[in-house]
Amino acid sequence: MYELTKGANVGLAALSESVDSVIVSLGWTSPTGEGDADVSVLLLDASGKVRSDADFYFYNNPVAPDGSVQLLGKTPTGGGSEDRIGFDLTAVPAAVDRIVVAASRDAGAHFGELGDLELTLADGSGENLLRFAIEDAGPVSAFIFGEFYRRGGEWKLRAVGQGYDAGLAGLATDFGVDIDDDAAAGEPQDDVPAETAETVMPAADETRPPLEAVPAPRQPGEGTAPGRKPSRPRTAKKKITLPKAPRKTLAENESWREARLFPVSALKSDRDRETRATSVLLSVMAQIPEFGRRLTAAFGAPAGRMETFTEVSLPHGDSPRRPDGVIRVERAGKLWTALVETKTNGNALKAEQVQAYMDIAARRGYEAVITLSNDVALEGSPLVDVRIDGRRKHKVALWHLSWAEVAHQAQMLIRHEGVGNVAHAWLLQELLHYLQHENSGCHGFQNMGAAWVPVRRGIDDETLCQGDSRALEVVESWERLIRQVCLRLGGELGQKVLPVQRARRGTDPAARRALLADQLCLHGRLQAELRIEGTPGVLAVTADLRTGRLRTSVEIPAPEQGYPLTWAKRLVRRLAEAPADLHIETLVEGETGGPRGTLERLRPEPADMLPKNGTQITGFRLSLIKSMGSGRGSAESGFIRSVDDAVHRFYATVVTHLDRPAPRTRESADVPRSAAPA
């Protein structure tokens, strides 16, 4: 891979024969596990300015109408994140001379707090071509990683590495964008009819956030209605509002079932489920552009007219093959095609089938094969072993989607970010109902694998040895489960929920999992951490296979000002509605642990949380402990269900209270805010 240094440039044609479509990834790590940034793109003309505000692409305007720019979203990496952007350089208007690729952080944060900043460039198939490592970004809140520019009829890439103190708004303003950040946060959208929220409210047994329609970005030079000011981009992120109550049903009693667009009662076999699930998903993708792009943009698909097909017959040797589905996207006369192989319930993907589709795609010039199942793909641990012929000039990318990811993306659109119209909202709601129905077979990861029971027994009788391959299988299943828990919780909250990897960037995933497997053999515990956007600390999950107990916990730092007794009283008041069996442990400097007790015991006596010797308090650890399921499946008594329930319960009953201000009392109001800790 080509290494680029600051200020250097390279022609894209020198890197690969196929650079019409490229993917730029901006990556970073955070020592605290909580740092993040957001990418942005500016299209500039020969004067070095945007032609209009529509040439500014960021989280509130992620896709160019012509498909030239697509913000593909973040993926977790070891200790950090990677934010990707897709570019179709053939679709970039001729008037655009430069394309600036930047990132920004929220107010109060800067890039000097992040580590391992880098820009990588890949071709449309995902093969990495170039890397630009940034040593020291400095205390700046916006940063230009690099820029594409035209020279002699070809595109070149320059490594810039320049910071801005004024954040995203300042960066955009310098390039001619007219930012509107003075408007009140949460102001209603002008283009959303008042009755929209009522029209698309969920069924009576669901509580869902209302929809917020996202207006399409204005084209460069596009006019506005007479007497109405042209809209300007706002760098403030849109707020999410939740409905206070579900819509009242007109049914006479609970036995009345609401009519559904996608019925599931007639599904009798796995083949029926695979056929129905494929057809339902692909049809919704084709009808709702936002949803279709959301699922395919990360796979290199352009933004364009999408058509989907099922049960297509394609020649292959002596007998034709019939992939479950085909996705085709057309833009500017060019076609992007992907074959789709689907599995439901616990059925595993078959390497022979996937290999055949890869060969067919390569011969026919298709771009990708997409596998879809309840399994969750892991970095460095492919679900199927497929041989890729390096001698072929045409490269085919193999991608995987889990049904949990499909449901997550649908939730994010319908419950938090909004879609274009009421019909699309209703259609997505029907898709979600289908995926979540017990008979659909699309429930996500639902089996800890054949090694689960032998590993538990080996831990119980202390016969499980380091290096046992079954322990590694359980560690991989645990990682898949945690990723699915993140997807489900994030879809419900409308916030990013990512697993935290406490490993140095670049650490081989196989080596990291082997270490975790050895720790499982030694200590009998599975551990994970979740970072939830907008919440303090990280949510830790520990499954102790020796005791059969699940612990969910979060550590919160001690305030910088005030008296320790005031901290303890304020924490107890903030947790007034938390479960009585919540464990609270005081963290003290230089020691393994301080006083601890249940919330029920500490409520009348918060002073019991203070160390007797006056040791400096560094924070508090809040924990809930419950019995874990023993079965390897996702049944009511299974391990998977118990972990999912434990995380959701801890967030709903504990974490949500930490962001709320404690009720004010006369005692707390009299404490000086500037007082030094006792």
C-alpha cells in the first residue's frame, strides 16, 4: 500500500486501473474510548469556494443527488472508529475543481485528544491503495485530512493535514458556505405537515418516536419560493423527540389482529421464509431510496435508480444457479449489480453456494455478492471460506449483512431520522413488524454454537485448558452477540452504540480473540464494554460462567468541586427511581475498592458511601447483578436473551438517570460550588 506524507500528492491512475469509484476512510483512536469525530466533504470550484451551500456534505446532508458523494457512516475498530466516504469521480460536475475531505469534533473536544489519525484510500472493491498517517493534529476542532484535485485531465490526491480552531462551522464558512446556526434547536421542519406524526404512529402495543421528514438537499443554483428565504445548512445535529403515548387502537379487544402488508402466518418451511424475507426486503429497498442507499452504500453501490429481483436464473456449468436475489443500481447509464444469498433461522451460509455466486459475478462483470443471515460478521473471521482468483482482472467484493443490521437501519430511519413521506414510513413500519415477528426467521444472532455447553461444563469442573479451540468459538460468539446488542439498543435510542475494543490499533483480531479465549479458560468470564453516545462512561457487561451471574455496570467520575458527602447525597437522589438492588461502590485513589452497598441500604444513609480514612474519592461504580440464562439459544431462558435483557434493563433503569439533574433540596443549595473536596 502506498504511503503518503504531509504535503505530498499522487495521481490516482498511478495507484490502480479502476479509480472511477473510490472509498476514503478517516480513522482515529481514543485513549478514553469515548472520543469521536464526524466527516464532511466540500466541493470547490476554481475560486476555492463552494458553488452553493448544496456542495457541503456532512451529517445533515450525507448524499449528493448525483451520487458523486455518499457519507457511508462509522464502523468500530480496535479502540476507535473509522468513518467512510464513497466518491464516484465520474459523476463530479465539471465545474468542481477540488474536493476537500475533512472531519470535525463537537464543542469542547479537539483532535489532539485522538490518536492514530489516518486517511486511507480504497478502490470500489474495497482494496486499500493508499495511506496517510497524521502524527500530531494539535488542539483543533476541525481538520482537513486531504483533498482531491484535477490536474491534466486526471484526479490527484494531496495529503493536507491542516487544522481549524473554529470547528465545522468555521471550516465551512472559510470555503463559502453560509451557515445557519443561530436558529433555535428543535425548531419544527417547515416542510413536514403537522399531521405526519399522527398518521405514522405505531400500533397500540408499540411505543416509538415520531418521524421527522428529511428534506432533500437543494441542487446548486436551484431557486426558492417567492418571498421565502433560501434555507442554509445547520451544523447543529437534529434532536430526537419521542411520543408521549402510542396511538389508541380501534380494536374491540386484544384478539383482533391488525391487517399487515407482509403476512407471516403461512410460512411453513425455511425455504418459504428465505424466499419471503428476500422478496420483502428487496422490494422495500427499491421503493424507499433512503433505505436502499443506507444498506448498499457501504458496499460501493452508487446513488441512483434501484431495481431488485428474486429467483433469477444464471448459467453456471451444467446447471443454472438461482441466487435468492439481485440488486441493480443504474446511474448515468452505468450499472452496479450484486447477487444476494439469504438464510433465515439458524441456517448457515454454504461456502459452495457463495463460491459459485462469486464465480458467476466475476464472469458476468458484477460488482458484489451480498450474503444475508442471522449471523454477525467479525473482522478477521469470515463466515464462509471463499477462494478469490487473483488472476481475474474483474474483482468481485464479498459483503455480509445480518438481519439485525437490517432492522437497525430501518429503526434509525422510521423512529429517529425520518423518511420522505408517510407512505414510506408506513412501508418501513410493516417491514419492521415482519422482521420482528417470531415466525419470520429474521431475529438476528440466536445461537452461541455447539461449543457453548462443553465450555460451560469445562469451566464448572475446571478441565478447560488454555488453547482449547472451543473457548475461541465461544469468544467469537460472544463478540457477535455484543455487536447485535449494540445494534438493537442503538436502534431503539437513535444513538450510536459501539463495542469498545481495549486493544492497540492494528492489533490482529485473531490474536486479540485468542488472548480473550485464554482469559476465559483461566477466569471463566466473558467481558465486553459498550460506548453509548451522549452518556457518561462505558457500559460494562460481564458474564461469569462459574457463578452463572451477569453483571452490568458503569463507572462515573467524582465531581471536580464540592464535598464528598454532597456527591453521595446527589447521586442517591439522582437514582431515586433506580432498582433497590443496584450495587454502588465508591472508587478510591490508590486502593482496589472503597465502601459499597445496595441502593436500598444507602438511601437513608448516603454517608456510608464515604471512606472512613478520608481517602480521595475518584468515582463511583454502579452495578446490577442477575442470573444468566444457561441455554445456548435465544429462548426465554437462554443466555442470549438474558444478556440482551440485562443491558436494556440497566440502561433504562440506571444509565438514563445519570444524565438528569438531581432534585434540588435546601441542603444541596447551601453547599458552595467552589468548595474543595474534604
